[in-house]
Amino acid sequence: MSKKDDKKLIVDMISESEFTVQGHGVHTAYKEITDALRKRKDIDIEVNSDRPADIIHIQTMGLYSFRHLMKKSGKKVVSAHIVPDSFIGSIKGAKYWKPLGRAWLKFFYKKADLVLACSGMVADELINDMHVPKTKVLYNTINMSRYKHSAAEKKSARKKLGLKDSDFVVMGNGQVQPRKRLDILIKAAKEMPDVKFFWVGGIPFKNLGADYNAMQNMIKNAPNNLTVTGVIPLENVRDYYVAADVFVLPAMQENHPMCVLEAAGAGLPIILRDIPQYNDTFKGDAVMAKTDDEFLELISKLRKDKKAYKKAQLGAEKIAKRFDSSAGAERLVEFYRSLI
């Protein structure tokens, strides 16, 4: 090991979600990688610090983060969790100000010494469309062991959530916004009245959320066998994964969603929409729906077909092994050291 590699790196992790809006995937991704780095002896890490550092790793794109990006000292690493299309169906009026958002992201990313894209498709867009050449891929990861559980824990979680042992439970997770397609689970709940459905999440940006009133009405008029939890603390989300039988994310656009990783850690069969963003991450291991109606068909199949259910569980196990946070932290430290 060289002296360079033996040096303990001082890292300042910057995330505006510490003091602004939480309840979204960017905050979860930041928390997971920060916790993984804290376990390492070769990293001295603080959050939102003004101390001199070898690496300033920025997770969010606001003005507070920009101030840290413009510091003279320290190499700047920016995690690219979002691309311009992420705004559409997420924030009110995004189709009108998307060009401005795109210009800001491009300007922000190009100021970094290294940009870490959360998937291959995000990296491709940054490099080839937004012309951000200093881009590498670092997939989101989580501590998978946090979501592993015993049969007794499942029973306890179900009791806590008012569920019977015999209930078949389907869950989704994410912000309530048009692109996430909560309406698919609502339709499934109406057609499967004997199945319990949960959507873990709410509208963290409130009135700024896309189609806020329509989303609120959708929640209000959901059938009785579907519960929308609203934004809840991250530590409480685990109960829903432990209690569930199947995880469904019908979103039309995603990058590398943390909720899929959490579901994999819990060993749940995972049903996703067949979109290009998943080609290098989940395709082949998650169950893919090509149409809206196919989501309902696949839920029904996994409920009735034990072989299909077991196969989907094995796919989730592969996802869990691939995206554990210990491997992600090791790769991240390699990126850090390449800049020093």
C-alpha cells in the first residue's frame, strides 16, 4: 500500500436535506453512503462542515451546496441523483422551467472534479447529452442487513400494522407524484379487495409537488384496503418491508431508486415497470411489467404461483448482493483516492 493509499482521508459530506425536505430517495441515498463511510477506519467524515477537507462530497444541488462547491480547497465530488427528466411529474410546472433546471444541473455538475452518476443511463445522459465528461458510475447502495428479518419479526411487524398473518400484503414506496403512478396500486386495490396495499410516502414538497391537488384527491378517494402513510421517518419504513409479501413500483421514470434496494434487502419479490433506466441495474432480476394492466396480472400471479414467487425472491437476493453498502463505500473510497 502506498503512502497515498494509507492516508486517512478527511471528507465533508454536504446535503441540504439535513435541514430541508426529507422523505425522498436522495436523502436516503446520502444517509446510507454516509453511514457506510463512518464505519471505515480510513475515512474521517463530517456532515455539512466548513472545516478544510481532502474531499467535499456534495449530494444536493441548492445554493448551500453551491457555496461548498466553489471552495478553493478540497477536491469536489458531486453525486448525480437527478437528470432533467426527473423534474417532470415531480415538481409543479416542471415542463415550463425544465430548460432552466437543465442549465443549472449542467453548470453545477461541470464545476466538480468528479461526478458520480447513480446508473449507467444517468452517466450516458451526463456525458453524451449534457457534456459532463468527468463522470463515472457509482450505484446507490444500502446496508442490506438492516432489512433482513426473521419470521417472528414479520409476525410482529404485521401485528403493529394491524394485519393478520394470513393477509397478502403489497407495498410501494416513494413520493406521491404523477410519475410514480400510485394510480396503478389504487386500481389493483379496487380489483383485489381481499389484498392489503400500502404506499409508503407522501408529498414532502407539499404545494410545490406536481399536480398537488389531484394527488391529494387520489389519496382521499383510495379504497379502504389501500393505506397511504404520508411521509414517515426512515427508521419506521422497515416495518412495512418486513410485513409485506410483494413490492411494486409502477413509476414511469426513475434513475436508481433506493426503495427497490430496500425491498431487495427484505427479500421481497419486486415488480417494476420495464423502462430503460433499469437495464444495467435490475433487469433480469426484478419482475418487469410492460403495461399498466400487467402490474395487476403479475401481482395476482405472485400471489397464486409459489414457483414464480420463489423465483422472484431469488432475483431480489441477487439485487441485494449487488448493491450492499459495504461494496459501494469501497468503490467510493477508490474514487476519492484517485483524485488526491
